[in-house]
Amino acid sequence: MAFLDPDHPMFRRAWVRWATAIVPLAWAVLEFAQGGPFWGILFGAAGIYAFYVLILNRKGGGTGGTDGKEG
């Protein structure tokens, strides 16, 4: 079982994949700006991992072909 499964039906839509990667990265920036390096590193690592798994290393390539369409 993977920590973040890119083949899960929830990640079919491109905007969900991008949001899953960008939100933790944005939160990391906020934590660093407020002086919380531990949480900044933690959320930054989570965002980088999500970006790698869901965007860069996604099997099936590109937008997935089923953006916004079920079945």
C-alpha cells in the first residue's frame, strides 16, 4: 500500500492532483514566514512528495484523459 496512491479515483481530475501538491507547499511557506521551521519542513516535504507522485511521476501521463468525467 502506497502512502499516496496516484491511481485512486479521487486523483482522476487534474485540479485535485495539483491542489493536493500545492496546498501543503503554500502552507509550508506560511509556516516559514511565521517562524515555524519544523512545520515548514514537514509540510514542504509532504508537498514535494505529492508533487513528485501525482504530477511528475504519474502513470498514464498528462491530464489522465478523464478530467471531470466519471465512467
